[in-house]
Amino acid sequence: MYIFHIITRGDLNGGAQAHIFDMSKEQIAQGHQVSIICGKSSKVFDQLKSVGIRVFCMQSIRRSIQPYQDFISTIKLIKLIRKENPDIIACHTSKSGVIGRFAATVTRKKSVYTPHSWVFSEPSHAKESSMYIKIEKFMSYFGNKVITVSENDFNIANRLKISKKSKFITIHNGMADVEARLIKDNYTIKNNIVKLVVVARLEEPKDFNILFNALAQTKSKAWTLDIFGDGSLRYSLEQQCQYLGISDSVTFHGDCKNISQRLLESDIFMLTSKSEGFPISIIEAMRAGLPIIASNVGGVPEVIKPNENGILIDNKKLNTLIDAIDFFLSDYEKIETYGRDGRSKYEKLLTVKTMTNKTLQLYKNILVGEQ
């Protein structure tokens, strides 16, 4: 099977990019042919060339709505599809979902669209949400299937009547495993200081305000927080830490390439956010064997189970986060119990092989006319 993956940006370190990177390699390993089309490539995507994946860069594909550039991108894509003749076209994120499904329809190719998270649900697009909903409803007449990466996204689409229910299927994100040495096995707390870790862009909708305020009010002060990621909010967040008197315990590392190693060196993973799709960062933490404290938003509760592998908190109730942090700080054994359970759940549900096999089966069903 020859598969085309189309994504607007290949140069971001986001969940959609990681999804394509891992899935493409697994599809190649299973004997399929794969090409990636993106607006901007990256060193990460360029690595895929070594395993036989071709990367086509179309500078005209841009995230924002630009009618002329979008038209040019669609024409170029139509020409490339006719030249390459793929069996199926997989469109990732909203802009690629539009131009990719249009191009697939014109060339009479089967196509699948994965939004990864609905753009109209993002706080940064609140003003334009009604427009994006209308676009998604119109585009639902194109393409064969829409993959939602969480049941939450599926329910949102169903509630807003984006399309008929049968148009959607949920396939949870998965990730390739790491070397055994990067999976936590020693849960000893060094010097009785619990190492908390955050891996996130320092942008909305991440909610660092509740996290910092909770840390300032925990009963135990035997913790440190490492933040890996960068963004426009970094300076203001650093100032907030100083104001709250926790700056000596919080370290902003910026972007980091060896996240798996950093997670191994940590004890508890934190994700406080106002909205989420199905966060890759949580899968990374479960893969590493870390217990998780996370906001009860989006697809997060589909993988974080209270009293098993983590604690869900209410962003509007500061005490729920304070209590969750104190829960682990007062009982180190729970860190290991919850961490090992998370690793077990990853192995059963969230590997890249599981995700890829489900996706390939969907492709096959579409190609034989069963979907």
C-alpha cells in the first residue's frame, strides 16, 4: 500500500508531528510505501529519508487561512498525487484536512482526515470557532473517514453534528517504545527530594498559574520542578515563580532533545492545562513509568485512571492540585505503584504498533469499500 501523509507544519515538535514520525516508520517496517508532504520540513522529518520515506516540502502550505496560497497548495498537491499515484491519502491537522481532502476528491483517491484536536476547541481560536465549525461541517462531505484521537473529540464532533456518526472512528495515539534503560525501574527518591517534571510549550492553553500556586502551598517543600519547553510566556512565568517564592525550586530548561532521559531522571509528571486533545506528553510519561498528575480535560481521563496510574485535578479548584501533590509527597511507595501501572497501560493500549495496526486496517477497509 502506498500512503501519503499530509501535514501543515513538519517543523514543530508537536503531537501531530510525533504521530506521523512514529507511524510512518512502523508502516515502512510492515512493508508499505510512505511519503510525507508538509509546508515546512525539519531535521526530525529528514531522518525518515534514511528508512525509505520521501518528504516533499510545499512552502505554500501554511497554517493560517490564505486563500491564494491555499489554492496554489491544492493545485500542487493535485499534480503530485497524479504523479505519485498513492493508494490512500492521510490528512493531518485542519489546514491539511481541507486541501488534502479537496485534492483527493479531484483525483478520485480515498482519504482519511485526523484533526488531532479540533481547532475550534482551542482557546486561541475562540473568536473564530463558529467559522471553523462551519468549515469542518462543509468538509465532512469530502473524504472517507475522520479519525479522532480521543473519545472526547469524537463526542464533541457528535454533539456539534459535524457529520453523521458513522463518519468517525476513534484511534488513540500511540508511541514507539524506548530502550529498556530509559524505562524507570528504580523508584528510590534521591535525598528525599521528589523531582516533578513538566514537558510543554509555554503557551496557552497550558495552565501554569494553578501549578505554581499549588506548589507554593504544599505541606511538604521537599520537591523540585523541571520544566522542559519554551514559549512566549517564559519570562512572565519566571517572574511569577519569583513572586511566589518558589524560583529556587523551579528550573526552566527550554527546549530539550533528550526528553526520554529527562523523564527517567524524574519522579512525577505534571500536566495542568485548560484544554487538551490526547496529549502525547502523557503517553511519553506513561511509557517512562511515571505517575501522573493532570487536569481533567479533553482526552486525558481516557488514559489517566484515579487510584491506578495518576490523579485528575479540577483546574477551578486549587485544593485538588495541592492535595494531589501532597498525596505523593507523603507516600513515596505510591509513586512506584502508580508509575508501574502507567507503564503497563502503555504496553497494552498505547504502543505505536497498536495505533498503526488499527489505522492500517481502516485503510484496507476503505480501499475494499467496507468503510
